[in-house]
Amino acid sequence: MRLPSWISQHLAALRALLVLTVALGLAYPLVMVGVGLVPGLSGKAGGSLVTRDGTVIGSALIGQHFTDADGNPIRRYFQSRPSAGGAGYDPLATGASNLGPESVVDGPDSPGLLTQVCARSLAVGTLEGVDGRRPYCTPDGVGAVLSVFRADGLTGAVTRAVSVNQACPATPFTTTFEGTAVECANPGEDYSGGVVTPVRGDSPDRSPVPADAVTASASGLDPHISVAYAELQAPRVARERGLAETDVTALVRAHTTGRALGFLGEPAVDVLALNLALDARA
């Protein structure tokens, strides 16, 4: 007896569902688990965990903070780059800040990208003993941005200028703009009617604080820093540990990876491995 076509179609679909469930839902995952147990691959499959004295202290794939209980940098360690992943390097909240070049005005609950860069650069400069000032940053480490109101909207004489990232009673980073006194920003007041105008200021064209010291990676988990950032930190680490700076820079070179395939990306320094090598040296 031949079954109706609609029943045959449903039975064929059911058979396909069962076969795919077994193949992709059971067999494939079990094969992948088996591959992950192969010697030489099991470490990576398990998260590339790094242990010391039998205790897991991190992962070779995920960065981490080297700070004290109050969040202050531990001076004898190399510091990682900033992270936008949750509270920092959180694998469950991996991601970028989603802020870009236009994020120059601080929000009511969070600073814009420019202010984050300014504050981080100032902090790194203080820690490393270099000039942490950057263009378009105020001396107190926020974005040097004005909301400029003009007589004819986008043109005409300036009628009002507000330093939007400096809440009152802060003193604005500049006293006047095109002959008009600059005001501090009153919290809650709307300044969107003005033209957002970043002000460059008199900072050096090139900061000694490299870009990766003040910006987070796209994943928020990057365990590496640039060679330039490592070299900036080397004198401090050497001083705090009582080591010769040449010895510390030699360790930096030993833990520097080259470009992928010889031409992709830039050389980078593995921060966790470098700090472990320093502890072993001590």
C-alpha cells in the first residue's frame, strides 16, 4: 500500500532530522572532544591555562590586571592594556566599548572615548614618569571639547561656549573662545544646540604613551601589549625590583612574538609570561 505523499514527505523529514541529530548533535561533538584530548592539543582545548606551584594563575589566551585590591597598578609588574570586557578581561562579557572617533562628549553615566584616552594617558604618564598629555585633552585628563553656540546656528559670531566635559564648579581648560568667555557645564543642562568643537591645546604632537596603553582591544581579552608599551614600563619595573634595566629589556625581548606569518600585525609582548619570568628571576 502506497502512503499518501504528505505522509511520505513527513517521514522523510523525520528521518533527516534523526540522522542530522545523531551526526551533528552527538557524533561531531564527541569527535571534537576526542581531538581536544590529543596530546599537544589538550592544553589549548582546556583554555591554555597557566599554573604556578599547581595553582592556576591565568590563561595564555586571556589578559588580566596586575593591580592591588584598590585597582592600583602593582609597580613591580608590567601592566596590561585596558579592557572593555565587563569589569576587565571577562570572557563572559568579551567585546569592545563600541565608542569611536566621534565619541568626544561624555555621557551622564559614562565618559566618552576621548576622556577615557585622556585619563588613561595621564595616569600612565604619572606611573611611568613621562609626559602623559595628549592633544585634545585638558590638564585634568578629560576631553577638551566645547559646545559652541553661534549667532546664525553654524556660522556667525560666537554667543556662548561651554566646556561640556568639565562639570561646574570646575574651571574650564581655556578662559575664552573667539573672544567669548568659556563656561563650565551645568549637570543636566542640554548643550546639543551648540557645535561640538574639540580644542587641540598645546600638548606635544606625539605622546610617549603608546596607543595600546590608552585604548582597549576589540575583544577586551588581548593578553599582549606592544613593544613600545613594554619598553616604556621597563625602567619602572627594573627600579622596583632592583634589577638592571638591560636585564629587564632582555626579558622583554625574550617574550616578544613576531608578526604572524612574518608580515601580519605587529610584534607583541606576552604580559603574563613576562611577569612570571620576572618572578622566577627574583
